Amino acid sequence: MSDEYLPICKEDLAKRGIEELDFVFVSGDAYVDHPSFAAALLGRLLQSKGYTVGILAQPDCSSFESFKALGRPKLGFLVSAGAMDSMVSNYTANNKPRSEDAYAHGGMAGHRPDRALIHYCSKIRQAYKGVNILIGGIEASLRRTSHYDYWSNTVKHSILLDSKADLLMYGMGEHSILEIAQKLREGFTARQIRGVRGTCWFTSKKDELPPDAIMLPAFEEVKGSDEKSHYKFAESFLVQERNTDAINANPLVEPAENRFVVQEKASLPLSQEEFDAIYDLPFTRKWHPCYDKKAANGKTGVPALAEVKFSLTSCRGCFGACSFCAITFHQGRRIQSRSHESLLREAKRMVQDSDFKGYIHDVGGPTANFRKDACPKQKISGACPDRDCLGTNPCPNLVVDNSDYLDLLRKLKALPQVKKVFIRSGLRFDYLLMDKDKSFLYELCRDHISGQLKVAPEHVNDKVLALMRKSTHSVYEEFSQEYKNINAELKKKQYLVPYYISAHPGAGLNEAIDVALYLKKTGFVPDQVQDFYPTPGSLSTCMYWTGLNPRKKNADGSFEKVYVARGAHERRLQRALLQFNKNENRHLVIEALKTAGRSELIKVFYPR
């Protein structure tokens, strides 16, 4: 580990003898020098290749002077809204302002502006005319083409156009950022760069478009709220989803007024050697010392570090492809994993930390037990554009194997200073159940949880689950019984904590009642329920906006219609049904039952 942070002010530059930085990285997050934070990871990667990089973390947007803190960079500004879309970071699913921000100093909300990329780029343009601006991160990645914006209830342009940036990097940016940096060093401007995987650029010249590109419906065709626009929006989403894989995708072009937004093919996955090398870079693994001072709320530090400080990132990508998740659009369905040796090296560094108490909090990624591609074919042909690996009808070619992950956990658990290795990342219980070798599930119950295992069945109605691209409810019940049996064998009292989503497209009051009845029968009522949150880049959001399922067509060629719960009140009724035991929800549950014509169930939920 290093003791030196990336520079954050001109005093730091003077100490290092740097007169002019190559890049200034503007981030919507506080600066934490840990590989789980993109500014640190990409900054350290560029530094390892000989570039100088400074960090402007959560700059004050009230004045463009804040963006001059590190001077004008030689090659350009790298701009990210942070680890979360700024609107998701700032607002709940019911559009209420959040009171905290885990990625800010002291956890205080208010340091990240709404639509952060647009604000940051605007201030940079005011500060330095003609400087290269490159945007990336989750906000850029999932808004790279025309997208539905829940907070304004409209369809917006590609954020590349709205931010007036020069180039957009989507997905995980290690490959693209190094290729771009080299081109900038050679003298290209950001707007001259073409053909780099994992990027989007724009032009007004049709003859500059890639010859193998697929033309998407134009922004003018998808932006409306009428039936025709909705159909075009769904059509566009389907084409985009089918072209997310680095191997089998085509470039995409979206006309927007008098311009064309061009999406190059996705970046190729990192090799294991590349993945390992990134995590061997000299991170301090701490927040910057400037956050040791008390924030206005009297707290110090950056809360988000606590979740990852003693955790290990084992993998990237997810072939689960749940409809409500945007990982397919950002990380892709191909799995990238680090070697056991790399993870053991990081664990050995971790245990030297004075705050380490013997517990590794997590070993995972988007789905912890996915450390290999879904099938051997994916290495050659990529993930199938029209076939789900898991979901309601798992692919017969799916290779189910938890042995590598189990071996890794055993090695970590055997380290001298490690008392326990926990798994907090999501586990696919359907994938676990398909494994004929029960060794992993057995050792998971025996060694890697502490009283509770959190799982995500999401719903109980099979029609809703199919729209979510999740396994059927019977699979969850089968897993629940298997889990119970193993814990009985181990003589342990451990429980499943299932997560459910209310008001997902396809779910009306009757479907919410199905969940409530199941919860009543099983005696488990969740403390928290996640209202469906229509965020850019997911199939579920497309269904929410259009009322259509682009993955399923009727006999006449039209897309199948999907019921959507709109308005705060129905969403509140569905959420109340899933938490019927709370006294404050009683009147809402009764209203929901009466509205659904199920008044006879009032006595089931409230016998007295």
C-alpha cells in the first residue's frame, strides 16, 4: 500500500514538482483511494502508465472557480457523477430527497448536484474554453442514448449531447481510457477520436458513420408519450440490449435532430492478468485525510468506505440479466474474475490494517458465485443476444459450477489472521439449487453467514417473475426447503431474509396481494420493501415508460402490453400490502383489498 494520495490541490502539485497535470478527474464522490471508487482506480491506472492525474472530488458547483483548483490539464478533464447516478443518489424511488449520501464527507447530502455530469461539464466550459471533456461512469454509461428520465417523466437526449462533452466512455473504462489517453498524447483532440471500443461520439456528417452500424430510431421518434413513440422506444431498447456484447455486437447510431450519436462496440473484458494488475496498484485504501476533519454534521470520513474496506472484489459482470438491473448495459453479461493469488495478496495486505478484527466482510461482485462464463461458447461467440442464461427458463448449455468459488473461500478462511469470511454480495439461489454438488451450499451455511442469508426472490407471482427474468416461485420454495434442511443437519438456527420489489411492471394490486398472502402464510414480513425504481438502462424501466414488453411479441407483430402501477398512491398501496403488519399501513391495506375486490381477505390479515 502507498502513503501518497493523488493530488487534490495546487499545493500537492508543488510538492510533487508537477507544473501541469495530464488529467483532472472530476468526481461526484468524495476522494477515497480504494479500488472500489472509480476515480481512484482509473487515476491509479493512468498514473501507472506514466500520466499525471489529480482529483477534484465533489467540487462546489456554485462557481466555475472551483474547477480551476488544479489548473488546466494538458490532455483533458475526466468527468463522472460518481458511483451512483446523481438522481438516484439524491432521490428515493418515490422522488423524495435523500437525507444522506454515503459517498460524501460525513455522509452529508447536498454535495452532489442533480444531473451532475451536465453541471460539471458546464462549469468546466466556463473555466477553460476548448479543453477536452470526457465523461464516464454509471450516469454516462446508462444515459448514453435517448433514455427515459423518471424524475422529469420525459425522454432525454444522449447525455453526451446534453452535457456538451466531447466523448463518452461507457462500461468499465480501463481499456478505453488508456487508448484514449494515448491518442490525446499523440495530439488528437477528444472530438477527433473515433473507433475506440466502449465509447460514444457524435457527428453531423453521415459519411463518418461506421459502415457496419445499426441505425436506431431517431430521438424525435422515441421522445413522445404517445403509443407510436412508445413502440419506437421499446424497439430501440431491444436493439440496444441485443448489442451489448463485445464479441457479437454491432456499432449503433442514433439520429438526434441534426446530429448522430455513434456507440462503438463494447470494450473487451479484462483478462485475469489485467484485472489482477489493477488491484495490485498502490492504493492507500483510505479516504483522503481532508475528511478526517468534522463535517458540518459533526461526523468525519466517508461512510461508503466501511462497506468495502475489508471486502474483496472477486468478479465483474453478471449473466443473470434481471430486468430491473442495468449491469447488462454497464458491465455486461460476460464474467471477469481475479485469480486466487491476487485475492490472497490483497487479503494479506488487508489483515495488516490496524482496524482489521479478523473478519473479511465480503468476497464477491454483482453476483458473488459467478466466477466463470455461463458456458464455454461465450468465450468465442459472446453472450447470446436472444437467449437468457438463467431466469424462468435456464439455458440447457449453462454450466453450473461453484467449485472455484468454494476453493477460493477455503483459502481465504485458512489465512492465519482471518477468523471468518462472510458473503454479503448477492447469491443466485436458483444457480445454487441447480448445482448437484451441495458442498458450496453446505459450507455457505456452516462458515460464511451469521444467522441470516439475504436472498432476492423479488416476487411470488410467476407472471411478474417472468417479466423480471427471475426463476419461478417454486424454485425459491425448493431452495428455502434445502436451506432449512442443511441448517437442521448443522444444528444451526439460521434464517432466510428475502427481498421483494413492489409495483414492478406487470404487478397490480392482485399481484401484490399474492405476495402479502405468502408472507402471511410463512410468517415473515420484511422490515424494508423496495419500490420499483425506474432508472435508465434497464428493461423494466423501458416497460414502465412504454407499458410494453419488447422481449415478447403478439401474433400481429406488436409488443405485448404490460400493466404499470403509476402514481404515488398505488405504489404506496402495494408497498403497504407487503408490510401489512405495520399499524400505520392497516387503512391502506384495507383500501387496497377493497379496490381489488378482495374484501373477504380483510379478516385474513386482520382477524380482530
